[in-house]
Amino acid sequence: MNAALKRIEETREALIDALAERDWEAIGKLDQACRACMDDVINEKSMDENELRSNLEELLGVYRQLIDSAVGERQAIVDEMSQIQRAKSAAKVYHLFG
């Protein structure tokens, strides 16, 4: 296996692990590493196209999971902030009439 493809595979596996742990800092670092891998792949001249396609499709699947998870996390934060705002408003009303 080509070194660049091996790095993509290792990075993909690390992304899966970081996603399972919801380690967003590690995911950010791994995303940067993945971008560097892509640069290496682009500059590589001799590479098995089928193996490259397979690796990139698997990586794309991981990024889809990351996006879904990030959207879910963001929505959970929005919901929590809304509850905090409602609680603050209720506390103000309570203090006005209490």
C-alpha cells in the first residue's frame, strides 16, 4: 500500500475513534492531518486508482458521520441555550411579582 494511502487510512481510523469519544479537539487536528494527506495524494504520481477511490469513499463516509454528529451537538447546544433563556425570563418575572 502506498504511504499516502496508508496515512489516509490511519487518519480515518483515528477520526472514527475521536468521533466515538466526541473529542472535538482531536477531530480538528486530525482534519488538518487529513488535509495534508490529500495534498500528498494529489502530488503522488503512481497510485492505484481503485484503492484510492475506496479509501476516499470510506473517508467521505466518516466525514458524513462527523457532520451529522456536529449538527446534532450544535442543536443540543441551541436547545440548552433556549432553556437557559427561558429560565432567565421566568426568574425575571418571578422577581417582578415576587
